[in-house]
Amino acid sequence: MAVRPTQQLVALLRPHEARSGPALRTVPLALVPATTPITGERTTLPVLRVKRRWLEVRLPGRPNGHTGWIRRVATARSVTHWHLVVTPARRQVAVYRDGRRMRVFSAVVGKPSTPTPTGQFFVEEAIALRSTDVGAPFALALSARSNVLQEFAGGPGQIALHGLSNVGGVLGTAVSHGCVRLADTTMRWLAARIGPGVPVTIGR
């Protein structure tokens, strides 16, 4: 698949109201907080279009893959050269930099009853986990949510890439509740490079 070499990002310096169009008279969709819920990092969103003083961005949460317009004021622009591509059918995660595939990792993906959702998403936050936590050592929490589970383990059914510690699974199988499990060494490699806002494409 073709992957763009770079992705424009925007960090929120204050909460922003996302709207259905680039004008104050359009329908309000959601209030996007300035920080992420787990780590308290700056909320960072991929930018799809720029129209004068407005930015069309990808939004986290349900419905999966939804977008909205936010005002450009009180934001900080940046660029990422990274892109992750998950292919559940192959049970693989490919890592791209500058549009070129760098690495391919074997993964555990969602089982048929709780499949890994497909679509265009992004990393909401990168989380360093304790050694006793499920999915340690790291998790990349995505904007994606399960299409089957409205909540899981007290959370909103959020999909993440995470390690195998304290959860197990054989790489190359489909046994998870929707999350993508990777070898602990792989997660350490990813956590050193992949941060909030990085686009994640989940295919078939």
C-alpha cells in the first residue's frame, strides 16, 4: 500500500470544540480536551485539511474514524515521518518512515468474535506500563474503539498496540479482544520512536 511520507499534526494548547464544518455556525460535535486521559500528554491530532483559520482533524473515540474542524488558534503544528500499518489477515504490523517500509513485525490480532477494527486511526498516547501490568512494557493507545465491546476492563473498549507480558498469546495468531499484541522487544523499539498523533492504518 502507498503511505504518505509525512503527516501534519496539531497539539492542542487548550480544549477545542470540534465542529462539523470550518465555521462557528456549524454543528458542534465534541469538546476535545487539551490533554490525554491516562498520561496527561498534550492531545495531538492528525491534520487532514487547512481552511483559513480552521483545521480538519481526526478525532479519537466513537464513531471510529470520525473527523471534525477545530480553530487554528491555541494549537501547535508539527510533522511526523512515521506511519504504522496493521494487517490483521496477515497478523502483521509494518512500520513506515518517510513513506518507506522499515520493519515488519508478527502480531496477535483480534479473534473473529472480537476483531481488530479497520480504518484510519492514530496514536492517542504512548504509555509506559509497570512490569506487573497487562500488556507491559508499553502500550500505544489508539483512537480506535472496539466495534463489539463498548467497554473492556473498565475502559471504553479502546484498541491499543501492547506487549505480551502478563497476557500471553502466540505471535501470528488471532486470539485477542481486538488489541494488537507484539513482542516486548518490539514494543520497546516502537515506544522509542512512535508518539501521539502518528497515523495508524488498520486494513483487512
